[in-house]
Amino acid sequence: MPRRRVAPRQRPVARPMPDRVETKADGDWHFRALRGSSKTYRCPGCGQLIAIATPHVVAWPVEKALLSEAAIDERRHWHSACWTRKH
């Protein structure tokens, strides 16, 4: 008797959280909460590494800096707590 073929399961597509804008002392920032990443980043808030697969925030200014081609070039990865404490 032939085996019945079972269709492979499809994984749900991981969609990034939508961008939000928050005002800090140094201007308006786009930011997005991430569930984790496949590489490490250094948090500009505390200077420590953000470990692989650690939920964190990526942020970039709404207005680009004078010498940047685009504001997205200035994006940085922050620990969620460090982003919250940023003035």
C-alpha cells in the first residue's frame, strides 16, 4: 500500500513591528521593536553588546544629519531599557 504524502508545514511569515516616531531631547526618532537578530550590536546608550536573539529597539532620526545621505544611514540598535531611558 503506497504511503500518503503529507504536505510540509508552512511557517508563518515574520513581519517586523511597524515604525513609530518618538520625540527625545535631541529630536524626533523613528523606532522599531525587534524580536532579536542574528548578529550582535553595540548599544549607544550603555556601550554594551546586544546579544544575538535578544529583543531590542532599532532607531534612526526623522531628519538626516548634515553629512548623511539619508537618515536611515544613522540607525542604531539599542537595548529596550536604554532606549526608554534616553532623554
